[in-house]
Amino acid sequence: MSKSLPNNKQWDTERSSIPQSSSLETNLSMLKETFDVCDDIVFQQAQFGNQSGCLVYLSEMINKETLIEIEQGLSSLIPQNQQESKESVITLIHRHYPFQSENETQDLAIIVKKILSGHIILLVDGIEQVFLFSSDNQTNRTWTESDRERTVRGPQAGFSESIQTNLKLIRQKIQNPNLKVRYVTLGKQTNTKISVVYMEGIADEEIVHEVHQRLSNIDIDGVLDSHYVESMIKDSPRSPFPTVFNTARPDRVCGGLLDGKVAVLIDGTPSALTAPAMFVEFLHSSEDYYDTSLISTIIRWVRFLGLFVTLILPAFYVGMIMYHQDLLQSPFLMRIVANREALPYPALVEALFMLLTYELLREAGLRMPKIFGGPVVTILGLVLIGQAAVQAGIVGPVMAIVVSVTALTAFILPNYEFHQVIRFCGIPLLLLAGFFGFMGIIVGLMFGLTHLVSLRSFGVPYFSPVSPARKEGWKDVFIRAPWWAMETRAPGIGVENMNRSGENNSATPPKTGKENRDEENEG
């Protein structure tokens, strides 16, 4: 007798076992209900003799050669007697697969675990046991490291350009049937394969539906990169700020899925999109969650400092030199005046010249073949040209220092797209400072902050949990609280299940014998 399967949203692979039935149809219905909305699950009919069976596996997790070997073996596995007993069929299967077949099981929870870990299972009509075949895919073990988001500690694997490999990387980290995968095809000419991934029971169903709706509205000839999709599904498409997060790290995507986000994978692109995205997310690095809380918090403050330096340092220096010299101490002011006395151009023109020079060198370094050392050429070129410009009397030495520091601190920002936006947003502030001084900087920052607060990402406030203020979410914004203190998921994105962990995850030192005796005496 089979038992009814619990709701998928409450599925727990650690719960008590549910026995299988001898009916193939009943067993398949239970598994199909468990893996509902999982387009990467395969139910392949198998017929040998008078026996009906079915192979069940995750298409991205198995070794294709092993599958072919099992299929060929089943085609030749024909019982001599059409009325073979189930014991004889079991004996035939074990005899034909002495090196593949593992111990059979009747526990649905174990079967689901095995499927999620990359096994192929065989269901046979009339037999309660389920046959397990090890199928570890060794062909895709050569993962590449992400060059854009490097970390010292933590997983080093990065996404590849194969959507099958990327799905396997995610499935390996989250082995749960609540991880749902839906396939979509975009591009009338390219027919690019897209997969929408989310955690059922955690992600907001309205956000999942909105992602599917926006993808279904895309009508384009071809999709060659994730930015094609990102630009068409993002809120406020004219805003320079990204409202969809782009990452090349599987661990970052898995962390977002466990927080209730929806991931979009595009075939042919070594990165994934996650939504909804929030402003503070672009200042966080994967390594924040692998270091201690104190170290991660200090590093985050350094990133916030790098954000402000990149954004306003050139504008602040230009405004101070042109309009607010009285804020400088006399010795420092006299030195700057002496250095600038023979310069032919105002500070604003100097800053624009140096920033333009840096952008030219950066682009040259990106396009230069690696054999010539592109990044090294960029840094050396900036130093040498800056020094030559100072010696030639075109720019002042302090201006060269300011632009060099700004160029270096921009790389503190872990997300490359966000790094580009912040770098170019500093130019309007520089122009405002050159024409209006500090008042121009303040007005520019006010307009920028107003724009950020007004943005939405799939209906979620972009500045959440800072605005609107959700103090329970500040544990992972200004600081990185210890894991035992982050009992709930990030608020504000419509997560259905807010509980992330239990309340007693903080370890305490064991009591000594003397402390135990003192407590007993007090009692």
C-alpha cells in the first residue's frame, strides 16, 4: 500500500520514510508529484520481455555513457518464462548488472536523495524494490574559476557556457526536490535555451510568475548573452543602476535561491541572473559569508569607503580647489597654490583629462592580448603618463594622486557592472563641483539618492532593507552578523518561509565538574 505524498512545499528528505508500492503507475505518480515543475527530470519508459519499467534521473546529473549501457542491458534482459516471478526478475537484474546495481530500496526519501545526487533509478511494475545505479558524471569535473569574482576562501568553481553544466553545479549544492527548474526558449533565430530556477516554498510565487511573464513577453531574433535578457526584464530600463543581479559564481546563485530569489540561466553565457536585486547586494562579496563576522564587517566598511571615494573624491578635490580654499590649512594651501601656479588649465579640465586618459588605458588593457599583460600595461601606463604629465606641467601632482587613488579604489567594488556605473556616475558630480562647488555635489547626491529610493526590482524596493527600514534585515547590510544570529532570511522580498535556521546554533563551552557540582549544590 502506498501513502499519499506530502505537499512539495513541506518536503524534507530527512523525514520518516514513505514505502513504495508494487504498482509502477502509483510509484511514478508519487515521483512526478515530488519533482513537479522540474523540467530536468526524465521519466524514460523501459520494456524488457513482459516487464514494464521506467528509468528516472536528472538529465544534467548523470553520466550519459552509463545511461546508454543500462539501456542496452535492459533491451537484452528478456525473461525466459513470461510468467517469471518477481524474485526471478530481481535475480536477472542483479546478474546482468553485477558492477552497477546497488542495494535496492523501498524508501521514497532515499530514492529522492539518490536521484538528486546523480543516480539512475529503475522502477519495475509489480516489484516494490527500486534498483539504484551509480552514475557519477565525471566528464564535467573540470570547472573553471570565475575571473570576475575571485575569492581566497570558499568554493572556486565558476559557471561555464553550458547551461547543463551550470544546472549541475546548482543541483550539487542544493539537493532538494523543492528546487524547481523550468525551461524557456528565446530567440526566433537562435532558439536559446533559458532555465528559470527557484526554491518552491521559499520564493514568492508572485515574483516567480512575474519572471515567467516578462520572459514570455520577449520577442527578439537572438539571445547571445545574459544582458539581452537582463535589459528586457529589468525595472526602470533607462536607469543606469542594475536592478537584476549578474554573477558567475554558483555559490552566489545558491545563496540567493535560499534567500527566496529567482535565478535565470542562459545557455552560452558563463553567468546567471538573480532577481529581485537590492542595492546593498552589489557591495557584498561571496567571501563575506566564509570569513568570520568581525573580519567580514570591517571589509564591508572598507567597501563602503571605496564606494564614496570612487564617487566623490575627484569632485570633492575640484570643488575645494576652485571654490572652498578656506577649508585647507595654510601650509597645505600654499603648497597646492605653488604647484598650480604654472599650470595652464583649471582643476576641472585637469580632472577630466586624467579620467579620460585612465579610461583610454583601461580599454586598451582590456582589449590587449593577455600575452602582453593587459592589466599590468594599464597600471604602468597610468603611472607613467601621470608622472610625465606632472613633469610637463599639464596637471598638478595632487590631481594625479587623486585620480590614481580613485581608479584603484573602484576595483574594491566586487560587482563589475556596479563598478562601471559608480565610476561613470562620478563624472556628473565632478562637473557639478566644477561649476557650483560643494553645493553642486550635495544636490547631485540628493538627486541620486532620490532616484535609488524610487527604483524597484520586480516590485521590491531597490534600497530595501534600508528604505523602507527593516531592522531585522540590517544584520546583513551594515554588518555581517554571525551565521547563528541570522535566523531569518532577508525581509522585504516576499519570502514565504522566513525561518532560515534554529535558535540554538551558537555553541557554548562545556561546563567543568566543579561548575556542575556548584549548580547541584545551589539546587
